[in-house]
Amino acid sequence: MEGVGSSRPSSSSGAFTDWSLAFWTLCSVVLPVLITLWCSFQRSRRQVLRQDIFRKSKHDWQYTDLFGQPTYCCVCGQHILQGAFCDCCGLRVDEGCLKKADRRFLCKEIALQSESRPGSCMLHHWIRGNVPLCSYCLMCKQQCGTQPKLCDYRCIWCQHTVHDECMQNSLKSEECTFGEFRNLIIPPYYLSNISKIRKDKKPDYGKVFDLKKIAPAKALQLCTLLPCNSVRVLVCGGDGTVGWVLDAIDEMKIKGQERYIPQVAILPLGTGNDLSNTLGWGAGYAGEIPVEQILRNVMEADGIKLDRWKVQVTNKGYYNLRKPKVFTMNNYFSVGPDALMALNFHAHREKTPSLFSSRIINKAVYFFYGTKDCLVQECKDLNKRVELELDGERISLPNLEGIIVLNIGYWGGGCRLWEGMGDEPYPLARHDDGLLEVVGVHGSFHCAQIQVKLANPVRLGQAHTVRLILKSSKMPMQVDGEPWAQGPCTVTITHKTHALMLYHSSEQSDDDASSVSEQEHMREQTDEDI
């Protein structure tokens, strides 16, 4: 009996231990889940509040998880790693101070009513703290922003900086001259004044244009309020973005606004950037050049013309019921292996767009599909499937896999295709002479050889009009990197118009210089032989 009685406390103690273990195990599982859910709820709540402030604010607020340089909140002065910044005026704030900063600080005024600034006089707009690292005081000429705290002032118009101790009342009431880039800045009072003179409707230019939400045609209407032939536009993107803007400029011509058409410069942010390379703006941009230098380059660039071409694709059959496809070409048209690579790349990017966020990854995918085509040769015997006419004269084609029609000097991400190895005489090629250069390639491997200057293309000729007839089967085609699979058809390329571009001559590479000199030398030799 004693043994049985003594076992009862131990069994109840064991049960209590088991329940205690189960309870703490449950807590260890449930508690992190509850904390995670609570944090997620709070984060979502903060995001909703933040977006509400962004939507109602006159600032162009953007949120970042990590600032790229030492940053201090303009309200509390504390060092911050993440928070919000205004794209327009440069304010930077901690998330907790966002609402207070939005009420306290005015943003840069894009358009002022004339009555709000009598005499069209613009004062400095000073913002305290977070000045550029290599800036110097307007008064004492010493470096600003050297102390690890919120200090010193910067005018968001002229970009002049002043030490805290050098700031005087006279500076706060001094007229701003807009600094070095005054010729690139539209004064805030100008738009309302010019509209009043022309008796136009009040323009809605209170905020910067966002091309994610509106087409460039609306933004370009701003050119009509500025002096004739004075506007320069910097297009930041790839060749496709440049073509998008040039199409919008063509719409201005249709509306009879030719005297307001801007000249276009390029900041190359795409994959190939062949047009940018041709016009001296480089093969790519990764932040290595300061923004100030880019603006100087735009101001110093020379105006030139760029041929633009109409590409009309008329399908065979269907009793001509289908409308022909019409494209505008700035760079090149092609049928064959390079169009196939572009088509495969385009299909892959549409399936998984998140993977294609890097220029290096994009080029690696192109390399993969190019290597694959070397083995498969899907475009072989192209010369048996197509007929080619240059200015009405039929061209006898050798054994080819691809035909490329060029308007500019560069092709395929930096290759001077028409030039090849540069060891043979060839006619001078320009992007403003109303002529197209037509070449053939034997396949993807031949294209790779041309890119590293180990082979020459098959130069088929130059022409004002190119006509290509695809007699049978489907073939990949592309215009300026936009690919599609095309059945039997007739492709006709004719001159459409000129675009006003900006050429940055100081960016000319050694290859460009040698190419030009070689072409001129060979032309002189040809003249002597004649």
C-alpha cells in the first residue's frame, strides 16, 4: 500500500512536467508567429500611412531602405540609415519625422504664379544639411559638409552651399541666378508669365512628369512654351526609350510644331546602346560620371541629324485584307540569327522579367542563345528563302544565314559591322546621308568573329530603298531590338524623316577615330585610282 501511495505524487509530477513542456513548446512556436504577425501588421500600417502622406504631399517623396551615404534627418538631426527623400528638393527624413517635415518644409516650386513673385525675381531656396561631399562655401570658399552632423546649407536651384556660420540675412533675401546650369533650368515664374502673354490656358506643370504614368508627348508640349529651337532633351534609357521619345517628337511635326522640336541627347541605360555609342554618348552608364558633368556634356554637344526610316511589312496572301505592319527604324533591321537571339531573349524576359535587371545578365543570356544557334543553325539557307533588291536592282546572294540593314555605325552592342576588320576598302557610312548599308552574315559564329575583328561581313551594298521578299517559311525579324516571327512577306524600307540629335564629340573612342581616318584614307586612295 505504501508503494502504491508513493507512486501517485510522482505520476502527477510527471504529468505536470509534460504539460509544462507542452505549454512552453507551444509558446516557443506561437509567440514568434504572433510577433511576426504583429510586426507585419505594424509595417503594413506604417506603409499605408506613408503612402497617404506621399499622395497628398507637394514633395516628390521616395522611400529607401538604405541611404547610399551618411545622411541626417532634416527635422531631428539624427543619423539615419533608412527613410524618405524628396526627388525634387533633396530633403531627407526619418520615417517618424516624415509628417512633420512635410508640413514644415516647402518643396521646389516648378511653376509659380506671376503675382506670387512680383518682378519675376527668384530668391535662393536654402535646405539645411546633407550637402554634396565635394562642395565649397559660397562665402569663405572652404569645404562644406565635413562635420558628422546636420550642418550647412544648399540652395536647391543654383546648388551653391554655405556654412552655418557664414549664412547671413543678406543671402536669405538674395536673388538666385540658377548657377552654372541656368541655361538648362526653366524659371518657376516663366511658365505662368508666358501663358499670360500668349493668353493660353493655365498649364498644369506643378509637378515633374512621370513617364511611368503619362506618355512623353504630353511632357514635350512644354517645349511649345519655350523659345524656338532652344530646347535640349536628355533621354535616360536604352535605344528603345530613345525611339519612343523620337516618335513623340514626330507627333509634334504632324501638329505643325516643328520650330519647337527639341534636340535629343542620350544617357545610355539599356543593354546594347548602339545609337548612344554612335552619337558619342558611350556604350553604357553605371554612375561613373557625375551628374554635373553629364549636364555640361549636354550643353556643349553639337547638333546633328539622324535618318529615320519607315519599315513596312506586307504579308503575302489573305487577299490583302490585312493591314501592313509599319515600324520606324533608327538603328537597324535584320532577319536571321541576331533576330532569333533577340526573339528568344524577349520571350524569356516576358516569362521571368525579374531576372533581367542587370546589363551583364542580359548580355549573358544573349551569349547563351548565340552559342545555341551556332550548333542548331535554325536560319541556314536564308539565301534560298529570300530575294533582296537595293534601289530596285536585284542582288545575287551568296550562302547566308542573316541579312542586316544598318542606319548607324554600331550594331550588336558595340560592333562596327560595316567596317569589319577595317582591312578592306569600303564606302563611307553615315547616319545622316539618306543611305542604308546592307550586309550579310554566315551565322552566329561569323557575327562573333566580326565583333572581335577577326572577320569581315559580306557587304551587299548601299541603297536609298531596300526591298526584301521572304518567299517561304517563318523567319525571325527585328527592328531596333523589337523581334517577331514573320511568315512570307515583303519588307520595304524607305526614308521617313530626320531627327535632331546631339553629338558628344569628346567621347569619341580610339576605335572611332581610327575608323574615320581609315575610311577617309581609303576614299582618297579610291579617288587617286580613278
